[in-house]
Amino acid sequence: MIRREDILLHHPYDSFQPVVEFLQQAARDPNVLAIKVTLYRVGRNSPIVAALLDAAEQGKQVSVLVELKARFDEESNIEWARTLEDVGVHVVYGLVGLKVHSKITLVVRREGEGIRRYVHLGTGNYNPTTARVYTDFGFFTCNEQIAEDATYFFNSLTGYARKNEPQELLVAPVNLRKRLEALIKREIALQQKGETGHLIFKMNALEDPKMIRLLYRASQAGVKVELLVRGLCCLRPLFPGFSENIRVTSIVGRFLEHSRAYYFRNGGAEEIYIGSADLMRRNLSHRVEILFPVRNPKLLRRLKEILSVQLADRKKSHQLHSNGHYVRSEDSQQPGAMDSQFTLLTCQGEPLKSVKRPAVSSRKRRSTDQLRKEP
């Protein structure tokens, strides 16, 4: 299936079981030569680790980077690392000064007279328990350039190669910040040339000063900036003449919004990157993170539909105003108000219907002075 086309999963609306089975089948397959994976927060009784143990016992080359500084999971990760080492797995215990937060698996398989490399990349942890309550994206591909980048990534982590700059993958602290800044500046330049600039960023937190200043620049240039930020947000939207083109939405519902996605209109040649990185200084400069492009037009459309549904949420969303206060939508109690998580649950992977985002009329828009007076 992966040879036929790239595959996108949206957890928990899509099951996490295909990810588990991917590793289980790789462990059993006699043609699989090697499995490499990063583990950040796997939990106890992990079927992922069980598959890796099985693979090592089958004589496959297994390399695992276990992040020992995963908050709240340190003890569990240490125990798993020792268990993996006991069966001959090559375990790397993180990197000095850098927390490894990326989510990536590489499977090397003998096919015919050559080899083919299969890659899984994600926005969330290899943890079936949290995959039931966290929203995350998972992505399967055997794209040659992504596989090449993944190979260099693991070789760099395990000390077998110099840190080459990847071509398709955006990797922190190597090229992720530089490439993201370039993509935002490209949107600004296109807007200034008469195109319609549009950015949609979804993340857990927005705190990096350089990125915030760049988003302010985009707003001042006329680029439409829509941000889905579940938690901490140090940017102030909706200041006239400064950040009036920026809208910040936080969705707090049944599931924990955990996925990260970065959409660029790019003059109509749309691009979306997803991955493990929030726009925080620690993620961009002091952690090992990966963002990756989704090139398949069908999957790109699906991602954009998901983002559109979330931006249309009026039931579980709050809007950040320029005074730093989050305000519940005035339409939240209206019959039929959009609940994005419920909508995504009920569609069950079917094409989403076109969702029209409710406009904010001038009659309902309150001035900055009025907002400052609100409790």
C-alpha cells in the first residue's frame, strides 16, 4: 500500500493500529534488514517496543534513540532502554544538550536486487494509549528523497555520518528555523507582488520571538494569518495597523489538540508541512525536531479540509483578542454551531463537506479599548 501511494492517518479519528502493525510486520518480514526509530514517550506495556524486541530476536539490525529526558516518562524510558539493550538493540541515549522530540521510523527492506526504504513520520508519540485521546497526524511514505534524508538523520544521531543538511525534511536545529522563515518571507513577497498571501499554522504553543515578529511583518504586508494555538501564545492579534490580519483560535474539546501543521498558499501552489515542532525557542533551536512536506495532492486537500473545519469551530473554540483575553464565540450556544472534533469523528475518513467559516460582522466586532476593559 505504501509503495502504491503515501498514506495519511489522523488520530484518533483514524486508528493508531496501522502504525503498530507496520512495525510488527517489519519485525516478522524476512526481507526486512533494519529498523530505526526514535522513542520519546512510549508508555508501559508498549506494543511498539515489543515489536522492536521481536525484530532484534529475529536477527534484524535495530537502532533506537530513547530520549531519557521525556518529562514524566523518564523511569519508563530507562527501563525500556535496558530491555532493548539486553536483546542486542543498538540504543542511543539522546544527545548532549539537545532533547530528541522527533517522531520517525525507518524500515529498510530487501526487494528484488535492491533495497527500498519505508518511512513513518508523525506529529505525536509512538504511544497507542495517548493516540486515543490526542489529535495527531501520521504519515507513511517510501519517497526516495525523504528516505534518503531519514537515513542521514539516523546516521547523524548514531554517529555514523556527518550532519548533512536534508533536502525534504526540515530538521531542528539544522535547517528547520531557516527554512520556515524563508517560507513565511516568500508569502510576504508574493503578497507584495499582488498575490493573496495566506498562512494557516496549527501548533501547541507559539513563543519564539523571531517567529512572532515575522508573523507581525506578514500581517502588516497584508498576508492573512490564521493560527490554531491550543496553549501558550505570546503573539497579540487584532491590533489595527500592526496585527489586524492575524486571528488566533484555541480549541479545547474532548481530545487534546496535539498535531502541528503549517500551510502556505504559495501563490496557489499550496504547501503543507506537518511534524513534531511547535514555534518555540526550545523546539526550533534546542531540540531535535522534524517537519515534513505532504506533496500528494489528495492528502494535501485532506489536510486543508481538516484545518478549515477547525477554523470554523464555534462550539469548542476561543478567540484570542488584542488584550490577551480569550473570548468564547458568541455563536457557541446556537443550534448547529460547529464542533470540529465531533464533525471529524462523524465523517470517519469520508471527504469533508465544504465548510463555510462564519464571518465576523462589523456590528459584533468590538474595539480594542472595549476589550481592554473586559475582565
